[in-house]
Amino acid sequence: PMEDTPAFRAGILPKDRLVEINHEPIVGMSLDEAMEKMRGKVGEKIHLGMARDGVDGVKHFTLVREMIKVKSVKSELVQ
């Protein structure tokens, strides 16, 4: 997940795999279908179930949708 997004703040990690959206399995669903299921109004909650290597079962996360602003460049002053 990108920094400063609901998924990042909820603790979803880069290699986590999405397996449920709002308690419904996504097996056999296309990427477009899954993305459409995740869209919604800002401020609404969404439940995501994630599979994580080394963890048995599904890890559950509840996020609040928000407008995500993608930063095209990340900078840092190095001296």
C-alpha cells in the first residue's frame, strides 16, 4: 500500500494478498471487478480480508474510504 493511505495506516503490508471484500471471497474475480467492489463514497467503511505469509487464516481490516492523492515525487534532503 502507498504511504499515507487507509490501507497503509491499517497495517496492510506490501506482500499481503487480498482474499475478501466486505466478507465476500474474491476467488475467480477479475482485477477490474475487485476494484469496482472496493470503490465507494468517501467516509464509508470497507472490510478487507488479507492472506499474509506465515500467518494462519485471514487477517481482517476495516478501513474508512477517503480520497487518495497520489504524490508523483517523494523527496528528502540529504546532506
